[in-house]
Amino acid sequence: MRTCKEKAIEWGISVRAVNELCKRGKVPGAVKVKEAWQIPDDAEKPADGRVSSGKYLKEKKKPLPVGISDYIRAQSEYYYVDKTLLIRDFLDRKAFVSLFTRPRRFGKTLNMDMLRVFFEISKEDTSRYFADKAIWKCGVKYREHQGKYPVIFLSFKDVKFDSWEATFTKISELLQDEFGRHAELKESDRLEQYEQEYFRKVMEGKANEVELTSSLQKLSKMLSAHYGKAPVIIIDEYDTPIQEGYSKDFYDEIIGFMRNFFSGAFKDNKYLSYGFLTGILRIAQESIFSGLNNLTVNSVMDDEYDEFFGFTETEVQKMLKEYGVSDKEEELRSWYDGYIFGSKEIYNPWSVINYVSKGCLPQAYWVNTGKNEVLEDVLKTATEDITERLFSLLQGERVIARIDQNVVYRSLSEDPASIYSLLLVAGYLKAPEKELQGDGAWLCEVSIPNREIAAVYKSEILLHLMQIGAITRTTANRIAESLYALDSDKLQKGIAEYLNKSISYYDSGAEGFYHGLVLGLIAMMDNQYKIKSNRESGDGRYDISLFPREKRFPGIIMELKSEKDLSEEALDSLSSEALDQIDEKRYAEEMIEDGITEILKLGIAFSGKKVKIKTE
């Protein structure tokens, strides 16, 4: 006989849970001796793991796969969301070369490693990693592909360097490792001597740039000769070094290399069974895939494969139930749901996994995994119209935008409106309504997907304003604190400091200043206020109104006026005129109708680098 404590350790559950099971008669042979249960040595843990309260007994759960992109480890050691039906859908379509474009951290690398393990010839029986998965239940016509192909696998997700020289060195190392993975070719009697010499040259890291551009084509030919079967080529995050090239000024070098590199691998390569690529963007304008008319592109706009990158609602609900936190579904949905891939609503998998594994603490997990270069570029090139639209997006509104799936970073400087396409494919926008146009582009209504992305818009905008000298963190904190404490004087001083610094930067109140002001206020106050600008109220149109989300905060109305070369006296008079206009035009009417009784009115006048604020 064993004690409850000993059985609890053996079964991986709490002593209290074992006692409860014995009490409910779920453990055959258990007897109570002097208030303590004794359990037969060979007693097995009951299949029914529920206690009288209806909650699950606390068993040891598999950890969640935070940052795990190794398929074998993920499905055996961690909680794994089964995406193996991706294999079924692919084999049904049999596309020669498939490009999947999705935002970062949406499971691309894990899925590509899953494809590698499924298709790759191996000394071990890798079918055991799929025997309990959905693909295995689909029938023999799918299972017969398992373990039957040599595979070339490269992931460029970590190729992030400041120069072409460093980037090429890293790519060379990746190829060196991949050639090393196929060391059987080194002594293969099915290869020509010149092929073996080339193989050793790459493995030893001695191949130059020109020689490496044909490395995928040559390796696929050698594998095909050795195995009598054309290989599968998988390139994960193919566009990461291209994005780095754009931001670090070696764009032409990386494009020139990649054009020849991919052409040898995927264009008219008779030594290829199937090809897979993943990335964020489809690079077309630089003709990387020029002439590759058998490339099948699947993007966030397409219905095919829409449920295989990211988590569906059903998958999220199952995970929450497994970890006993189903009551957190609404909070999780508001933070990490809202993406639309094809016609399927998708959750951000990285954020969901982190949220559950960290005790359901809502934070911006996804946006903290790397720099947000996309938004940085947007803010650098934003026109007045784009700035106003960003403001509308932050307020939860939808914006009409033309989405071109072939957009590239370089087009930002040529056509600033392409930022919506970049933001959509990079995961910063969703398209709840879309209509395909004759030229292949989409006319869409776009909006911010969820609270996590709204948070990054605000933080990046505030950071941008701080970088250009418009506002300091101290000023931001002062304004936030004054709102919380309902301290009008402190709020006035904070805004005055903000305006002083903003005007200093924007020089004489250029038009961009107004939008900088609005976005700065959003970044600091959006949690407490719904901000409106240029809206009708009373007998006119006010400049800026901040409607409190909670009645404990005051409403704020701002009227801005500017003239050049004013004296201090004239500036004081102009601020009084701005303040009087709020009453004369009855701008507070809309707030009063909303039941807001405490309203702070600000008349703001500026001239060059001088500012004067009057309040009521």
C-alpha cells in the first residue's frame, strides 16, 4: 500500500486531489486508516480527473512553446496546436513553388520545420511524430509522402546585420551548415568529381559570392543524383535580409544576390520536387522572382491556408480550457484577436502563448519581440493626410486604403500612401472589408486589429515625437499625472511645456505641428480620453476636444490660433480671443449633451516659438 503523498508524486497531481479521488470512490482498493487513505501499489490514476467542485484536478501541464520553432520538440515536449493539415491542403493543390506571406511570429518557421520533418528522408522513423496528428488520419495517399524526399532547409530569420559584408558572411555560414547536414554527398559515388569539389568548397566556407548564388541549384542537383529523388527546398523568412538591406543601405547588393540565388533554386530547376518560401512581403518590383510563372503566392488576403498561420478561435478556446483559464477569453480576445487572414479571424499565436504562460497578464508581447521599423518608416514619410488617418485609426475608426500586395519598402519614398499596404502585411492593420480591383490590388476598409497593436501605435508615435525633440518623457508623465489628479494648473503647465518644445522644433507653427500635437496627445491620453478634431459642435467647428472615457475626468476643449511676429501683449490677446471663441461658438454643447459637467477650456495662441495659454 502507498500513501496519498507517494501516489500524488507518482501521478503528478496534488495530495488534496488524490484525497478527493479516494473520497469519491474513484481509486479501486483505497482504504481509509485513521483519517488517512492507503492506496494499492499498482493503482492507476483514474481517467476521470474532476473533483466535486467541477474544476479539473491540477495536473502537470505541458509547458507552452514560447519561442520554440523546432517541430519535433514542440509537438513532443510542449503544448502543440496541430497545424499538420497544412500538409494535406498543400498535397491536394501540389503547387510547384509556394510563397506564404504572413506577419512575423505567426508560426511560419515552426510550420516550415514541420514540412521538413514530414517530407525529409531520415535514418530514424519520423512517422512517429505524425502518427497522432490530424494529417495521419487523412489516408494513405498523404502518408506515402512522409519521409520520401531529400530536403534543403534555410531560415534567414536571424540574418540581421548592418552591412552587406556581414550579411553575406552569415548567409555563407548558413549554407555551410546546410551542406554539412547532407554530409553523405561528400563521399557519394553518384556525383561527379567537380561536384564533390564544389561541395567541399562550400562546406569549408571558401566559396565566393558568385559561386554561392548557384548553391541551391547545385545542391538540389547533387541530392537528386544521390537519392534518385528531386528534393524539397524550404526557405524561411526569405525577405529578412532584404528588409535589413533597405534600412542599412545595402539594398542593391542583397537584391542582386537574392535574384540569382532564388532563380537557380526555383526557376526552371528540374531537380526540384516542391519549393516553399515564407516572408512578410512579396518582393516583386525588384524581379527577384522574375520569370517564375509557377510561383503560387498566398498572402493575408487569400482564403487558402488561412487557418494555418496563427490560432483560430476554436484552438484558443481549447488551449484556455486546457490551462483552466477559460474565464480570460474576453480579455485575450480584445488584446490579441482581430487579424483577418483570407476570411478567417485569427489570433496572434506569439502573444496568446505568452499571455497564458505568464499567468494571463495582458501586455504587448508581440511588439516587444523586435524593432518596429515599419512604423518608424511610416512616421518619417507621413504626409498631412496620412497623419490624420493614423489619428483616425487610433480612435478605432476605419480608413479607406488601396492595398497593393507587391509593395516594397523602397516604395515608401516614392508613394507614401503605400504605407497602408506595408502596415497590413506586417500585422499592424486588418482589412474587415475588401474588394478586388481589376489591376490585382484591393480596395479595403482597414483598422487596428486589437489593443496590443493600438498600444504600439501610441508608443511608437510618442517615441517619434521624443526623438525629434517635441516632447520629453517628463513632460508626458506630467500631463498624465495632472489628468489623473484633475490638476488643471499642472495640466496647463505640462501642455505649455509641450507646446513650447513642439513649436521650437516645427519652427513657426508649420502645418505638421498641429498633427504632431494631436498624435502626441493621443499617445499620452488615449486611455483616458476619446479625442476628436475638427468636429461640429454648437455654432461652429472646434479644433480639439478630449471626451473623457470615465466621468471622473474633466472634458477638455482646445482652440488654437496662430499669427506671425506677435508681441507678448498681442499674443496674450490672441489667446483670450481663442478662449472666448469656445464660449461664443458653444463648442462645449456636445460634451454637455453627453453629461460631462466639468469642462476645461484652453485658448492657445502661438507665434513662432512663443506660446500663451489661457484657461477657464
